[in-house]
Amino acid sequence: MMFSRFRQSRAPRTGPKEWRGASGARAYAIGDVHGRLDLLERMIATIDRDRRASGRARDYLILLGDLIDRGPDSRGVIEFLMRLPTDGLRPVFLMGNHEEMLLRVLGDEPQAVAQWLTFGGYEFAQSYGVEVGRLAVLAPADAADMIRAAIPPAHLAFIESFADSFTFGDYLFVHAGLRPGKCLEEQDTHDLRWIREEFLNDSSDHGCMVVHGHTISAAPEEMENRIGIDTGAYQTGILTAIRIEGVTRRMITVDERTA
């Protein structure tokens, strides 16, 4: 989970770099799920079929954050992942800005509850059986208490355990991106979970290939220094993952419009 392997370089490339995953291992990373349990279940089944067909290796399953909010079944997503049979698959859960906001609202910042509710919190609360119509008329602290009371402590502990990054050979997985021009070991947690334009519009060599979610694109974005795989599952019904093994990588997609 450390950044110390990588050093950012501003030197121009002399040609395309061949990024390589960890030796003797394979990684599957899934973009922002946002409460779409139906798509997540199909993606996990698709990955399982791929593992059986390819031969099980030292496999990692990386969830890039924003598992919750916006979509209809945040609770179902959390419960599904908490009981996910590993069968040799090593799960890695990264913290997204939506998980961060939930923890802040239920922690020291109940005053942020109104903001959180407007960008997905209502759907999250509803999935836990909260009478969401009451939340708007409650004082922020009371609304936060009402939401907290509906969430099993084990679910919150699971979310609190999420990491901020994961390295896999030459690849670095984060939720949102990196702050360009900063040594990677000095990156700020806020940027890892929230950054957009400053990272997306930067073409410098980060010393690694950054795989991220957070910012929706119509199709996966494969740039020279980053790969974005948030295809807006809660809006589009399309959930994307990336499969990395050695110097090869390919996208895996599940679409609600197809069986």
C-alpha cells in the first residue's frame, strides 16, 4: 500500500513504456459500483469464469472505491463484498470520496449531512431502511444519528478498513488520482479521493501507470500515464473492470442491457 517504489519523472518519453503487473500474479480492478449490486454480482461471476478459464494464479480483486451512494442497493453491495468467498482471490478495497463523506457525516462532521444526501446519501440511507423523508426536517446531528443507528457496526468497520492505494508491479491503484508534481509518498489523502482536472489534464510521467475511477467517461480512458475505468454504472448500467497480467491488460464490461 506504499508509494515509496515510485518517483515522478518530468522527462519526455522516447517511446511507449511497457507497464508490467506484479510477477506471477494477476489483478482485476473494478470501477465505481455506486450501489449497483446487480452489476457487481455479474462482474464477479464474469471474473470467476475468467479465472477458471485462465487458470487460477495469485489473483487480486481491487475495488476502486465509491461502492456506495447514488444507486439503489448500497447495503446489498456492502453485504455482498463482506461475505465474498475469496477462493484464493485476494480482495483490496480502496476508499472513495463517497465512503469518506459517509464516515465524516457519522463522525465529526454531522453538519455535512445535507450536502452528502444531495449527491447519493438519500439512496444510501434508503437502502438501510431509513425513512428518508424525515431526514430533511431533522437537525444535522439528529439526522446523522438516525442514519448511524440503521447501519450495522460491522458494515461501518468494514468501510473504515479501506485503504487509499494499492501497488501492483508498475501499476498504482487509487480512487481519484494523484497531485501532479508531488512526490508520491507525499500525496495528500484528499487528492487521492477527490482530485479531478489537475490530474486528468496532466500528461507527465508519474513513474507508474495510475488506474483510477471517480470521473465518469463514456468508455474506459487509456492514456499514457493513467487509465480511468469509471463508466458511470449507476447512470449508464455499464460497469467496467480491468484485467492485468504481466505486460497485458484488457477491459471487462457488464451491461444491464445484455444478458
